[in-house]
Amino acid sequence: MMKTQREIMTAGEAYQQFDPELIARRTQIRKALIAINQEDDNEVRNAKVKALFADTGEHFFVEGGLEFDYGFNIHIGDHFYANYHLTLLDTCPITIGSHCYVGPDVGFYTPVHPLSAKLRDADVELGKPITLGDSIWIGGHASILPGVTLGDRVVVGAGSVVTKSFGSDVVIAGNPARIIHHLDADGNVIPD
């Protein structure tokens, strides 16, 4: 049985972005987001968002300005909050644990464009999943790039570009992000 382009894309394999099923879903999402981002009733807005994601916890809140591609690759734990202008490019799964909080203008980017101009010219795209543990705080204007995994209790400084994975109990910041502090179990900075 042949895999669909959606299945190929979600698996992180080379896929055709102009596949009719994928185009139809992106069009559906764009239309839905126009209404969602104009909705001023928080409960209604968040219920509509939850209906488009693969799964979320019960306690879920996003401010306006949300953007994403498909929704079916977005998995969010309980007690999630995202400030204005969250972007989730979900060609591959984006999995976010519980008790995670995201500042304004943060982006999660799973698409990977080939280095080969020939492949890019042929509209070939790939992706790598993003996975976040529990109890994470991401400061405003941070970018989480394809293939990144963050452990539990990670703090990402504002404006950071996270290009690689990090374990638990760290504060990371910069471009590219690097560890600036290690944290103990209570969230206190461990002196160097």
C-alpha cells in the first residue's frame, strides 16, 4: 500500500508540498485562522483552535495572531499558554509537554529545505520533528528550528535561535542558543 504525501511528510521524508490533499488542508486552515484570529471570545477562540490540533490538554490558551500549516501534527500537553503571534509550521510533529508557556512572536519550524538547488527547484521539502518536555518557558521572539528536542524545565531566553537539542534543567539563550545556566530541581541557578 502506497503512503500518502501527508504520511510521507509527517515521517520527515521528502514530499511534494503541492500535493492536492496538502494544499486543501492548508487552504482549510488559512480560512479557519482568519475567523479564529478575529474571535474576541477567548473560550470560543481556544475551542476552535483545539478542534484543529491533533490533541491538547484541557487547560489550553492561545492569544490572537496564531498561524500554522496543518494542525494534525500539533500535540500539546495540559496547562499550555502562548502569547500573541505564535507560529507552528507543522510539516512534522510538534510535540509540547505540559505546563509550557510561550512568549509573543515565537516560532516553531519543522520544515527543512534541501541544500541542493536542484531539489529545491523541484519543490522537494523535508521536515524534522520538534519535541519539548514539561515545564518549559520560551521568551518572546525565540525560534525553535527543525529537529530540536528540549528536556524538562528548560528556559529559552528572548530572541534565541535554538538550532540544536538540549537536556533538562538549563537556561539557554543566544543565536545560536547555548547553555548560560544550569538549574537545580527547584529552578535555582547552579553556580559555575
